[in-house]
Amino acid sequence: MRKAIITLFMCVSMFLIACGNSMNNQANTATDSDTIAAMTTDTASEKTYDVKILDNKKDPTCGMPVTAGVSDTAIYKNKVIGFCSGECKAEFLKNPEANIAAAELIK
């Protein structure tokens, strides 16, 4: 039981580090507006998304399973990609081609 708690604590810590620690607040530099279209979110009411609408199994930036929760989405090559946070989405949009493989797209 103690080992399971320690493992859970480590996983949560790694997730928090991956999703927020190394992100910067630079503007989105995506240039292909036909390929990348960001879906807006209502930050006042904290929208959540049903994983059934997503075309990915994992957040392509940090690797978190989308079943754990999705707080933002983007459309990439006609696929709805879910992200655990706006920071992960922003990082993905900087270089989507390099990150899309980690999303584990659903076929």
C-alpha cells in the first residue's frame, strides 16, 4: 500500500512538472491556419471535454492520458486533440509536427 502511494505521488509530481514548469508565455507562432485552428475555452466556467470527441489517447506535450481530464483542445489536420492544460496546448502549437506522434492518435 505504501509503495502504491509513493508511486502515485511520483506520477502526480512528474505530471505537474511536465505540464507547467518549463512552459513560457510567448504568443502562439503557428502559421498554417488551415491546419491548426484553436478551439476557444471559457475560463470563467472552466469547460471540460468528453474524451469521446477526441482523436488522441494522450496529451502530446506531457503524455498524460486524456482520460485523466482535458481542459483545452485544438484542431490539427481535422483531428480534435485534447490537452490537460492551456500550457501544454501552447507548447504543442509551437511545433505540432514534432509532437503529434506522442498523442497516440485513435485510428
